[in-house]
Amino acid sequence: MSITKAMYAGVSGLTAEGETLGIVGENVANTNTVGFKRSRAVFENILGGAIGSTDAAGGGVRLADAQQIFAQGAIVNTGQATDVALSGDGFLVVNGTVGGVTGEFYTRAGQLTIRNDGVVVTQGGLTVQGYQGRQDGTFDPSVGKIQLATAQLPPKPTGAMSITANLDASAATPAADWDLQNPGPGSNLSTSLTVYDSLGQPHPVDVYFRKTDVGTWDVHVLAKGSDIAGGTAGENVEIGVGQVTFDTSGALSTVNWGTAPRASWTGATPDQALNLSFGEPLADGGTGLGGTTQFGSPSAISAQSQDGYGSGDLQGVKIGPDGVVSGVYSNGQTVGVGKIAIAKFMSNEGLGRAGQNCWFATRDSGEPALGGPGEGGRATLVAGSLEQSNVDIAEQFVDLIAHQRAFQANSKTITTADQMLQELMQIKQ
């Protein structure tokens, strides 16, 4: 009977609108949930008769799906070093147990932290997956946990030194002879670098330049006798001596070492080579102008460096826009220990909801394709920030009003059909 069908159609509308209220309520409840993606109700009509029938009235409506909307949420700066936000398509990959199920999950909530064993985890304790760093600065191709070393960072002995300077072309040869124990009067320019031995102990190394002829300068590299095995405290030890020459344009022509700088520091690995560079001389195919030069301006050191350092304790962590997680150590070194992986799916809407701000892969979503941030269309990473929920609270309130009115309208369908049935029953009287 059509009147009865109208009542059941109204009931279906009440059911669908009631279920939708739960969807809107979840959206409103998660307005401040980091990385949350809102859902919307997808309705579909119910056929009241056979397919193809031209006179079959509809049977009502049902809630077909709660479709997730993966639109980008606002990115807010937090200033927290371990917070990360994803801008674009993709998910952080995490591993652990969610709702009693152990496996791999995916999330947009980037509130990360460092566990007491140095492993990068989410606030819920899930292990963040990425590419572990190697000692040569590259990363493993396989994905696993990212772990910072909580022990002291081992020292690195100095292997290379570099000095960039200008040696005054108009300078005269010092009147005083070269004196190893009193080198100042017999030189035109000097500088000091701190180098490190195999134990990470620092040692001052002094470099002196002495002009000997037009375009020709001697280089003397000195260390303290108390630092050298077999040396005498209070005396200098010459650990390297060489000569640099320049052409008429002031470019570095040659660097010739009579004795290349080497040192056997007390208690450390003996015979440590200290490769001292002054630039790219013409004799080696360089321009002669990228390092030490000889122009008609006062002698001065413009830059110097060495590649060693002492041991250091872990003081903090830094995550770069490229996803590289680095440990910051007390010796001033920043060491990359891993790179965060980003998962991309063929269909985000096909992901299953696992709770705790996580999703899991399904047949509908396809298998995850892993890569670094910004690679292959994957989301870029914004360090020190979080992605907010993409819920628009004003839009949700409007939806609440619309669904409330629809619920009322469906109830009117039922009461109207009931009144019609009552009128029908009264015909008998």
C-alpha cells in the first residue's frame, strides 16, 4: 500500500539523517585533532520496485558511505623541533599496535618525539619509519626505524685543513732570520688552527708565511713540543715545511711541500697526516684565484677551516624540510641519522580507518609507494609545524541545521501518512 510505503520511506529518512548526525558530530568533536580529515555523508535512494519499472515509487533513502575528505588542513607553526606537517599528498609511515592490531599504519599527525632509546616515535608510541643514515652521509634503501645514537658521538681526527689568505705582493723579506723557537720576527703573516687527534683531543697548530723572493713564500707549520710524542715542553716542533709561488697576476702557481704536515700526538694514533690546502694552484689545473693569492694589498687571513672534531653528547634533534632527522651534539656537529619516508596511495579515499589518527592500506587504496618528502608528487615536509584538522566548524553547523530540518521533514512524512491511514479507518464507521 502506497501510504504504508510512504511511512517506511519516512523511517528510512529518519534513520539516514540520524546516522549522518553522528558523522557531523565526529567532525565537530575533532575540530582540534591534528591531521584529522573530515567525513561527509553520501546518500543513495532505495528502489521501491523492480529495476526498469516505470511506476514503482521510491522506497526511501539510506546512508551509503561516510566519505573521507583528504583536503589539506591549515599548517600552523609550533616552534617544536620534532613537529612536522605534510603539505600535499602523502602520509607518514608508522609501525606498531593500534586497536590490538600490529602492523604498518599511515598518519598525517606529525607530533613526533624521541623515545629514551633514541627512536623517533609518535605521541602514541608508534615507530616512525624512514631510511636510516650511513656514515658516508647516504641513506639505506630499505625502510625501518629512525634511531639517534644516545652514546657520545665519536671524535673525528683532523685530516684536512684549508687556509684562504692574501699575501702582500709589496711585502719585504723579514730582516730577522727564521727561528723555529721565535718565529714571529722572521715571518710576514701567521695564523693558528685547532686540530684534533684520534682521541678527539684539540691541539693548536700555527702556520707562518715568510717571503723569500718575488712571488715566493715559505710556509712553516708548527706544533707545541708538549703535544708531540718525544717533544720538549716549551719548545716548538716543525711538523711541516713547504713553499708557495705566485705568477705576475697574483694567482697561486704552485704548492710544494718539502715535508708535508704530519704529527704524532702524545697518546694518540701516530703519524697523523694533516693535508693543508691553499686553494687550486695553476700547476694542478686550477684558476689559482679561488684560495690564497698575492695581490698588492695588506696580508690577511680571510678564511680557514679543518674537518676534525672532538667527541660530543646528544643535545637535541632537528628535522629538515627534506625529512632528514639530525642529532645536534655538544661539539657543534649536526649528524643526519635518518630520513622520514612518505607513503603515497592511488586512492586515499580507499584507506581504512584504524583510529588514533591512523589509516591502514586496503585493496581499494592500493599498495603504498614510499619515497622521500617532495619526491614523485609526495607531500613536502614543514618542520616545526603541524597540520590542523580540515574541519570548517561553520560549515558543520550549517550541515547540522540542514540535517535537523531534513529529520523533521521525514517525521512529517510519517505523521501525515498516519493521519491518512486514520482517515481511511474512519470510512468504515
